[in-house]
Amino acid sequence: MRRPLALLAALPLLATSACGFLGGSEEEADLQVYSARHYDLEAAFDAFTEETGLTVEFLNGDDDELLERLKAEGQNTPADVFITVDAGMLWNAAEQGQLAAMDSPVLAEAVPADLRDPDGRWAGLAMRARTVVYDPEAVDPAELDAEDTYAALGDPKWRGRICMRDETASYTQSLVASLIDLHGRERAQEIVESWVANDVQVMSNDVELLETIDAGGCDVGISNHYYLARMLEEDPDFGVALYWASQEGEGVHVNISGAGVVEGSDAPADAQRLVEWLATDGQSQFVDDNHEFPVNPDVEPEELIAGFGEFERMPVDAAAYGSLNAEAVEVLDEAGYR
């Protein structure tokens, strides 16, 4: 017997947002989703309900909080689907036994191999590129290194001119984990130390970073592409431009939002159906409102981000992002990045 989410709110583990019933029903939903994705999901879930008749209820929280909740609930969890916003966290959830294997030809066809678990326990659903952004009045893009753009921000010519996200952000940690994976610990340490030596301004969020560039407070930074897209949607004259990093090298760093069927789900077939739908018929509803790139190569990105142009991406290694996360935190700490 499934325990409703309202009863589980009494668990002392988390402070999560209120869950919502979609489709206008006050009865228990057919599927319960634990989501660390804090962007509007109602439209996508409503469309899924209209198409399939299956209602969806969701509970929001941070990645780590929701994973701990799943572990505490065990086989008594009401959750059917876990949605997270970091490849490393998907790997972690699978490695800790919280996600069930999906035997899904649909996902195998719709999602590129590096964006899904080889054992079928999760699949990516949306891509976000963490790339370079700059003030076009202060920076000629020809100044940016096209081979290893991230490392080249440690060049002394950028001293006092760069701003980046804080060390606690999963975006920063996954980027550094990817540098460790690419270059080894020693070289990754040198790269982060070169950023620090350039008097990097560390920002609490990407919006603050972009607004600082627009105001002339720094010339270049690293941000998820969709934050800039939001700014440009509100103000087409917003004074920040995007540069696809490392296009003559390893490609731009990307991360994913993704999902898996919870091991304790009592509706695994319907839960898998939701994940498959989000990767196929529901791709546009899932990614467009937040200006993310679809993982499904047959689905076109929405118009604004399509205008950023095509790019080569770094392959996603979820196992590296997850297993090297602690080491990435150590690198940041030892470099004095704060």
C-alpha cells in the first residue's frame, strides 16, 4: 500500500516544497515523482496526463536531500520516479541501489549512449552547456582560446577580469571533476589555481554573474547557457554574449537533467512510461520553457538557444562526475577557490 506524500512530510530529514496534484484531482496520483529540478514541470506533466490518463504528483527538494529520503524510505517509498539535475547524482543514486534497471528500446533509441546508464538505471532528459560568457564591448572573442577555453582563463591577461560560480555549486564541482577526468588531478589543480591567481570573482549564482558582466564588473565568466537565454528573452539588448568553449579541443562541458525509476516503486511500468515519454513525445515540453537542449537528437532546440549556433560537446561521463566529486571539492579547497 503506497503511503501518501503528505504523511511522509513528517519525516525529519528534509525541508522540501509542497507537492502538487496535477490534472485537477485531489485523489492520490498514479505516479509520484521526487524532483530536484526546480523549473516548471506542470505543463509537461499535464500533457503526459492528457495523453496517457496517468496523473502525476511531485515533491521538490535538493538532489542530496531527495536521495537521502529515498534511502531512508527504502521499499516503503511512495516515489516512482527520481529526477535530478546532475549526471554525477544520477550515477550516485544508481550506485547506492535507489534506481531500478529499465529495459527500454525506446530510451536506447532516443538518448545518446553517454547520456544514459549502460545498465539502464537512468537516462538523461535535458542538456545544459556550461560555457564561457563575455562582455562584447570589452572582449574580442578572438582573444578566447578555442582549444582549451576553460584552462586558458588562467592566462594572466584575464587577471581581475573573470567571474565564476561558487565552489559549493554542483555546476562548479562537475566542471572541475571533468577537468580531473580529462587532465588528471595535478593539471586540474594547476588550472583552478590559475583562476584563483587571476583574482577570480566568485558569485553565488549564475544570474548574479551575468548581471555583473552586463554592468561592467567583470569581462568574462562561465555560466550555464540557459541563464543567458532567460536574460535575453527578457531583454534582447542584454549586454552579454556566449562563446562555445573548447570547440577546437575536447568540446564544451555539458551536464544533464535526468531520471530513473525508483527501486521501491510499486508502479515501475508506468514510471518507465513517464521517463520514456519525457525523452520522446514530451521532450519539447520538458526542456523548452527553461531553454535547455533536448537530449533526443530528433527534437529541435527552441528558437532562442538555436540562435546560439551549433556546438561540439564534451562526452558526459557520469561515473567520473560522481566518483570524482569529492576530489573536485578537494581541488577547489586546496586552490583557495572561494
